[in-house]
Amino acid sequence: MELNVVAQEDRVRIEIAGNIDERGAEEMKRRFLDLDTAALKEVVLDFSGVTFIGSSGIGKLLLLYKNLAPHGGAVHIDNMSKDIYTMFKVVKLDKIFQISLAS
């Protein structure tokens, strides 16, 4: 899995490519912990290169949200595949994250 972090003032865009399996989730967690979540208003995750996300990956996304929300920050997940989008809707993660399908 590859992560590319682009910071712009109070916003960060993270492009993710590959499977977010257990090892990928740990890498995501390390990168998320490097972020100054108190200063961020928005984190946008670009899932255009993500083909799979496991439960540990979802847990790391929830950890990111938990660190951002108290400071008024939001997590957007863009360019999801239809299968991942459907799974997020079924488990009601669309109530926590703003998600959008790949175009």
C-alpha cells in the first residue's frame, strides 16, 4: 500500500493506493498520528486506488475521526469503488464520514 500526503494550511489530502489490510492499516495509523489533528479542519482521503479495506483499516479511519472531531475537523473519503461504498453504507459509516463514489 502506498500513501501520498499533501498538506495545505488546515486541510490534508491523502492519496491511498493498494489494499488496506492489517499491515496497510498500521502504516495508515502511523501517518495519521503524524498529523496535527488539532489544527486541521478537513482530511480528504482519496480512495481511487483502494481495492480492499479490512476491519483494521476501518478502525484506523475511526481513530482519525475520533482525533479530528473534538476540534471541529471532518473526514471526507472520495473516489470509493462501488463495493467499498456499498459496504460503508451498509454498516452506516456514511453517518460518520462524508463519502463519494468514484466517477
